[in-house]
Amino acid sequence: MTSAIPISFEIYPPRSDDGLPALFDTIRELASACPQFISVTFGAGGSTRGRSLDVLRHILRETDVPPLAHLTCVGSSYAEANAIIREFLDAGITRFLALRGDPPAGVSEDEVFLGDLESAAQLVQLIGRVQTEREPYSEELVPGVPGAARVGRRERVQVSVAAFPNGHPRSRRPGDDIDALLAKQAAGATLAITQLFFHADEYLDFVARARAAGVTMPILPGIMPVTSPGRLRRVLELTGDPLPATFAADLDAADTPAAQRAVGIAHAADLARRLADGGAPGIHLYAFNNHDTVLTVLRAAGLLTEQEIAR
């Protein structure tokens, strides 16, 4: 399969090792679409650290797709964050998504312990610093001169960050999200990935405002195919986004799970088409560990075609 526009996916580690075989099957299917990367989430406070790393290693070992590791800073000391970054770098991971992170389940925003790192921008800086300390330069052997090496510049890690087209729930004023994105860019971020939204204009207007403010890094739109009224309610509770009234009514009017799924796929496909036509640099899909739904969305949008692969 090939895509008409760069695509990428997000998955999450299973709750137990029993879920790994099914996830590995999903990874194989997603990799067949030749995405730019597959990102793997990281539980609050590092709660899924071990399985996240297992999944990242599997992607690195079994596919040609670069894995992207989520990292959060809520509740982490510098020492803890440093150790986790080194562990991921040692495993061969060179792409990261730096997030402030949400508080653990059952802990309110007022109670959350931030730790030494107070923002995603500080985590971006720390990732670059750890790589520099761990590998300050690269060496290339000089042909024909035993023991000689040429010192070169090391390959830099690529650090992505989150962006919020409809504003972060903790934002105090409309400009906060753009200011935060500028701080992340100044800290060394090279790509922004948006949280979900339901209308193309929300993304396009946000990008225009970000560009006017000086954000130059690519801003990748994130799409979540929502295939049931229950999931829509849960998503809105988590994000604080406004209710997409027409879409919500269409989901409610669908009288079977299959009909609801069709509504959700059609909405996500139309959104992906509009974003591609509007100049988005790619499409990032939150897969919920279900390859069939996101690949169906891309096919319905005309952004993914079957192609015989020469072997």
C-alpha cells in the first residue's frame, strides 16, 4: 500500500503481555501502509514504560518504519527522566514526542506533582542534552588507515511536541497555546502533532495563527476516528473540546454499531481529505490499536491505494 500524502499512526502498549501478539499483528498491517513513523504512548508517570519499550523495539526490529517514543514529565525528577531517555536511546530510539503529560488516574490537576520538569519545552531541552552527553560526536573509520577515525557531527534526535487547535484545557487565555508552541520550538522541537479536532477549519485557522506568530516547524494534524456516541462523550470529557453537533447527531441517529462505525469512518475520511486539500504536511491517525479502522479511513479518503510490492 502507498499513500498520496505522508501518514503516521499512534498506538498504545497493551495492559498485559497477553495483548502483545494482537498488537504486533496490527503493527504489521500499519507498517504495510509505509507510514512516516508509528508512535507508542507512555502511561502517566511511566506506568507502561517497560511494555512501551518492548513495542518500540519490536517496531524497530521487525519493520522498516521508524518508531516514535512518547515521553512525559509529570511527576519525574531530572534523574528519572534522564535515565528513561538514556534507556530509550540505548535501545536505538531516536524519535520522541515530548509531553507534559496528564496526571495519573484519580489525581486532579490541583494535586498533580509536576516534579523537576514543569513543561514539555523543558523535556525537549533535556532530551537534546542527554543525547549530547551520551554521544557528543560520531566517528567514521578512515579507509586504509588502521585505527584512524574521522570525527563528524552526530545525527540529532528528532523531538516532536503536541499542539492544541482548540486550546489546551489548562490554557488561561487564547494566546497561551501559541506561546507554548513557540517555547517548544525554541527548545529544539522539530515537529508538532495536534490533538484531535472535528472540523478542518479548526486546524487550518490554528496553523495560520501559529505561522503569523513565528512557528515554522511542520504542524501535523491528528485525526481520531470516533465510531460510537460513547467514545465521543469520553473524548470530549478528556479534551474539553466543543461538541461537534452535526457529527454527534449523526452518530446518535445510527441505530447499530455497524452504522455508527460507518458514520465515524465517513466523518474522519472527509476530514482527512479536507486537510490534505488544505495543505497539511501529512495525516496522523490515532489508531486505538485497530488497524482496520484507520486504514479504511485512508482508503475512503482516497489517500491510500493498494499497490503490488516488488520483491
